[in-house]
Amino acid sequence: GREDARTSFQPVLHVHRRRTWKPPSSCCEAASHDRLRWICARAELAGKKFVRPRVQRVAQGTRRCVREDGLHRTRRVAARAQGLSGDPTKFSVDERDGDLGDLKPYTPLLDTVNYPIHIKNFSIDQLKQLAREIRADVIQSVSKTGGHLGSSLGVVELTVALHHIFNTPEDRIIWDVGHQAYPHKILTGRRNRMSTIRQSHGLSGFTKRTESEYDPFGAGHSSTSISAGLGMAVGRDFKNKNNKVIAVIGDGAITGGMAYEALNNAGFLDKNMIIILNDNNQVSLPTQYNGKNQDPVGAMSGMLSRLQSNRPLRELREIAKGVSKQFPQPIQELTAKVDEYARGMISGSGSTLFEELGMYYIGTVDGHNLNDLVSILREVKNTESVGPVLIHISTEKGRGYHPAENASDKMHGVVKYDVKTGKQIKAQAKVASYTQFFAEGLIAEAEADDRVIGIHAAMGGGTGMNIFEKRFPERTFDVGIAEQHAVTFAAGLATEGLKPWCAIYSTFLQRGYDQVVHDCALQKLPVRFAMDRAGLVGADGATHCGAFDVAYMGCIPNMYMCAPSDEAELLHMIATMNQIDDAPSCIRFPRGNGVGVDLAEAGVGPNKKGSVLDIGKGRILRGGEDVALVAYGSIVQYALAAADILAANGISATVADMRWCKPLDTNLINHMAKEHPVMITVEEGSIGGFGAHVMQYMAMNGMMDGNLKFRPMILPDRFIDHGAQKEQLEWAGLSPSHIASTALATLGRERDSLAVLEPHLMGSA
């Protein structure tokens, strides 16, 4: 019953087989009839005995189906005007048909919607029903794929209201970060592909321009939406167009300095744009709304917000401002003060920060009240005035799904889970993650040295700093989404003789690059950077890929750089870096689990305390004569696997774990180049990384002037989309087979090279 054309709409007629059906007299009656026929059909398909139910009215807006076969009685909610706790916006797992198995939720209205144009004429009641069905659909689909759940559930009503009022894609809606855009994807022609989200060749977990015309700006990193939206607004005015630009930013993302830079510039340029601040009380804001003492958001607040957004009032203010400019300066200042006071009285918020930045502030608004959202957005859209408007809405992360509402993290990012309980289905790994080992190794250092300090930028869970914080809460600092500040804050700590550790994803440290150069390296301050998620990162895709850190850190003078090949090496390097006190240092390690080495045998203490390594010294893991595989970081494990493949083909390979990129183990490089006819560097990083350092040294010392054949293996010069990490390495040409194939080809064994890479080619030949 779903239409493919974005601009067409046909109502869906649900007809149960072998039954005649009279069109209902109301939407409520239609939902009830459809619900009962759906239950009958599903039960019959499941092979269950089901006698046609009789309907009993239990309470207004609620019906139940009673089985009359004597087996048992069961209730079904068919047309329910109130959700749990009397809230119609909430969806409860109790309303699912658990005994019918893993069926999709009942979504008769959503099934008629393919694109936003299909909801333009919906009534408020229909929009509310649509929101409930979208919420149920998100809960169901994410349970099968994993992804960002809590944030998406929190913006369902906002998403519905935005697409109901604005004319997308002509009007631009920019979602900051983009992880909350699952409802947006469902409403913009991608519902049938939601089962592929964050999977190979599937939908992105964030907004992506190449995926849909409804995604005007790609995202993944935070605090970018206002800047992008302002650019679109200026571009619109240059082209003499009148479309609307809406930036949706969360209370977490707005802690990023870039957001305030954009707000400041937006107020100065005074361009028409709408900024929606989605405040879900998950990250502290410098306002009164985050200490759990927020004023109640109810009918009075909604009324005042609607009054403040009223078009005649705002247009009158625009006229008044124009008239006041003809008065002497003291009177202009007085009228400005009165206007500011009036707005403060209407909103009751005291939100002078946004107003001082030049925003017209409206708030707070209940972000789950569709009546208020639709009214306010319609008024703001239709108002003929100049300047940016900031609408402050209050939402609940994980809204409508009790397991998410009750979880400490609101089920922000999840793996597959059981819909009824919310229990996540996590594979029991035999070995802990590198992140876990990092946290435990840092704790071991902090127990021995009270100068160790942990810093992260709103990523305590992802970096392992939450684990460190449980042991050392007074020595852990979450600076918010502020990587620039985190780096210079750490530099300041280092000047006082402390040992700061900045735990920041490789991809996010890019945002603090100038501070790494100017505030740390230039002054030789011993800040220690722990770059998690180095290399390819799987489902998070290109936006979170840590491909560039070796290149961008390696070109900075006064920087120590290391990368572990396994979890024991990680612990040793943490111990080593903690002793470096004359310059900054960095370590990169991947997403995923360790390889399962015997820690005690590798020299790690019982409390995960590593041993101090020789700085700038690598090691040989496997000896050979024909080819040297010189690897940096966790890709060493693939080099070892490639050596096994080569051995099966009669090739003897040496595998070196270089450990350090700066300083480089030049003695080991000399040995490799002298003793082998072929030398291959292998790294999970971009051009300009470890291989470039090796080539620079060898070229400058004439080591490439003779018969040595040298091949660097790196990530290709393109962004690699989301998928399983193993698949991504295949796409990148860095699998063990690719490494072995490169070695064979360099040795002149082209046929064997192809055979290793594609075994079926030999069979077809």
C-alpha cells in the first residue's frame, strides 16, 4: 500500500482476506477495526487458534479483545487515547503483541507516508498518532540493527512538526551531529531501508548529502549545524530566494565553542534563520534549566511561548525598532532595555545570553507537545521579520520507551536488544576491548602516581574515562564537547607539574589540532594524548574514521608517537608515556578487542601495570629472508597472518613490530633494508603517515638507490563508508591476503599474487 512517488498520495485500504469491510465512520473506529483484523490475521498466520473476538468497552478510548476459546483472556490496545502515565506521546512495550513473535509494530497511518508531502494535511490528532507509530517503528528497527536510539526517540514530535510545517527539501533542516535523525529518515523516503542502517552498503547512521536530498548537510561531528545553516541563509539571500533554514542542535552540541562562534556571527549578520535548541538535560548548559529545577512546562508556558512567537507582536517590534532609530541615542537605549525586559517577562527564562548574541529567543517549549510545536513553528515560519530566532525546546531523551527512560545513558548508543526488556544482546568477548585495557592501565599508573589526571571531551564511555572516574573522580575532568579547550587545559595542568592524559578519539582530536601544535608541542609541555578509535571504525563510518592521526601528529616537532600491536603493548606504552616529561606524546589504538595475549607472560603486572619500554625501539616478531613486513600498530596482527600465507607459498617473511613512529627505530630499518630484497610497510592510516617517515629516512640515506624494492601499504586516498571493520579492511586493501598478494607481486610472482587475493580466479582460469 506504500507509494513510490514522493509527490503523490493515495489512502491505504486495509482489507482482511475473505472478509467484507464497511468504511468506518471515524478515525478512532477505523483504528479499532483495523487493529482487530490485524490481530486475527497475525494469529492465523502464526498457526494459533483464534476465535473471532467480541469487543468490550472498558473505558473511553480503550478496547480489549477477549478470547472465547477458554484458553486464556488477553487484552489488546486498539485505539488508545492515553499512553502509560496518561501521556499520549509514549509508546509502551506493553502495547506490543508479544505472543505474536517478532512482528513489526502496527503502523496503519505511517504506512501511508513515504515523504513529508504526505503529512501536510494531517490534523493534530493524526500527527500525534503518526508520532506514536514512528516511535514504535524506531524502537523495533533499532532493536534489529543497533544504533543511536535515545536521541532519536527524543525528537519524534519535533521531526513530525518540522516536516508538517516546512516545505522540505526546499526548506533546509540541518541536524547537528545527525545521530538523532532516524525519524527524519523514516519520513523522507528511507523507511524501507532502515534495516540496513550502519551496515555495509546500507543507510548511514548520520545525515549524508549523497543519501538523500532531504539531508542538506552531512554530519557526524558536533556543533556544526548553526554555522552551516548560516552559510545556507546567506547563500539563499545572494540568490534572492525565500526558503527557510532550520538548524537543530542539542544541549550537548551547543557546549562546543564553534556553536557560540556561529551564534555570535548569526546575530551580527542578522539573517533570517531558525535555531532549535533541543534541551534534554543530558549535558549541562549555562542556564537554569539543567539543575533538575526547571520550571514546569505546561499550558501556561505553552501559552506564553505562543504569545511570544505571535507574528503581529514580532512585526510590531520590528516597526518599533525602526521608529526608535529616529530618536536620540539615550531614548534608543531606553527602548532597547524595555524591549529586552518585556521579552524576559514573557518567557520567564532570563535567557539574556542568547538575546545578547542577537537571537530572538522563544522558550521553553515542551518538545513533546505537538499542539505547541506546530503553532509556534507555523507562526515563526509565517512571520515577516529579519533576524535569527532561537526556539528552546525541552525534550526527554529515550522518550516513550521505558528501558531507555530508565537507563543512565538513556540508551544513547545501543547494540541489538530485546524490545520487551531493552536488554542489549552483547556478544561475550573472550578478551576485553582496547578501551577497557587503556582505562585499567591508566588506573594502574594513577595508583602509583598521584599526578596523573584524566581528561575527556564528553566521551567518558567511549574513551574509558568513566572507568577511570569511578576510581579517581577528583582527578577526572569532562570538559564537554570542547576539544580545543581540553588540549590547552591539559597544557595548563602540565605547566604545574601534573601528568595530564587527554583521551580523545582520533577523529575528534582533529578539532583541537592548533592547540596540540601551538600550546603543547611548541612549548614542549608533556601532555599525553590517547587517541582511541584509530584506523577504521566499522559502523560509524567515514565521519569517525581515525585515518589521519599519524600524518597530522607525525609532522609536529617535539612529538613522541607510538602504537601498540596488542593489549600488552598498550599497557607497556601507557607506562612508558607516563614517564615522558620533556615533550608531548601520543598513542593510537583501535576500536575493538585485544588479541588475547598472556599478559603475565608479556610482563604486565597483576593490576595491569605495564613495564617501561625503550623509547624509539621496535622488535622482530618473526624472522625471514625473502621479504620484510614492517608494520605499525594493531595491523601487525594482519602482517603476521600474511606471513603465514606467504609461508604456504614458499616465501620466508620477517615481521617487525616497529612500536614507535617518532622517534623511528633507524637501526631496525637499516637491518630490514639490508637483509631483504623486498620491504613493505603496513599501517592502518592515510598517506603521509608511518610509511612516509620510513621512506623519508631511507631516501635521505641513499637506501633506496640500489636494488631494494619498497612498497608502502596504507589506507586508500578516499573515505571508506560504514560496515564491519573486517570488511572495511578488505575494501581498503589491507587484509592479510592483500598484504601477501603485494609481497608476491613485488617478488615477481604475479600469478601466485592473484591466486592469493582471489582463489576462484585460478579455478576459472
